[in-house]
Amino acid sequence: MNKGALRVHFKDLLNRSDITDTLADTFVDQSISRIQRTLRVPSMEKQMSYTIVDKAAFLFLPNDFLEIIDFYYDSTSLTRLPFRDIMQLRDGGESGTPKFFAREGGSLVIYPYPSSGSVKLNYYGEFAEMTADTDENNLAASSSDMIIYGALSFASDYYLDERGPLFEQRFMQLLTEVQEQANDAEMSGTVQVMRPTAV
């Protein structure tokens, strides 16, 4: 469902004559922001690759970054440490294959620092922004009902609408369904392999 269709359906369900398109869009945007703070599904998974060219201190996170999935150099998965620990290690000046990383603000720091190669960040990112009425992102295509009920929950707070608890309950039900579907997809199917408990 594209942005324009989301707005129309939201306004139909809210059923108020004093709701403007601008206000409806605000509630829809608030709903999407809330969903992104909570939901973690495969359609949110993204990858960023950093090419090492010199001893740059920081690797900047993508603008749509929400949460780290994993971070690795070649086939080496990096272990996350507190930033203060990384800074103490860096005082030693060691270079080579990275083993550790930390996040500071909008940047990642790795240690030891390699002289070449690349590091890859797998992360959960925001859904593409919908600006035009014809725009549709992955969330709107697969879970438009969740967006709409989240928007209705925000609208009910704004208008002191007594249907608020019902809208919120429906939103939480849809959010849980979508997250559980994603979790089940990761843990079931014929591609799963049983890993040994001991080697």
C-alpha cells in the first residue's frame, strides 16, 4: 500500500471530519518510527562495506542505522567491547587483523587496525522513507495494517478518542504477529541444520 492509500485508509478508519492530510501523515510517520524502534525482521537487514585505505580512526555508521547484527573483517567476526577498553588497547599501537570493535556516537572503532582489506557491517536499518503519495516501502507493502493501527493509536491520544485502547491492542497484536513470523522463518524450514553440542 503506497503512502497515499495508507492515508486514505487511516482517515476512513479514524472517521473524523477535522483530520487534515498533514496531520494524518504525521500520525503515519510516528507509527513507522515506533515500529522501527521495536521490529527486527529480514526486510530491515542491510550491509555496509568499508574499504581500509589508511589508519582512519572511525568508520561512520550509515544514516539509516538502527542496530548492529554483526561486524567482521574477512572471515573474522569482531567482538564488541566497551569504547574505553578499545581506546586503552589502541594506546599499544598494534596493527593487524581486527578482533574487536566499539561504537562511539555515529562511528565504529576497530582494533587492531588493518593496513588493507575491508570490514563489513550487517545491520538493521530504517525502511525507505515515503515522500510522494505513490511511494511504497517494504513495511507498507507487507504490513500496512500495522502502520495504520499504530497511526490510529497516536491519533487517539491527540483527539482523546475513547477507542485508543482498542487501536493500541490491535497494533500490538499485529506487531507481535509480524515479529513472530520473522522469528519462525529463521528457526524453521528445510534449510536448517542441527549443530552438534560438542566438537
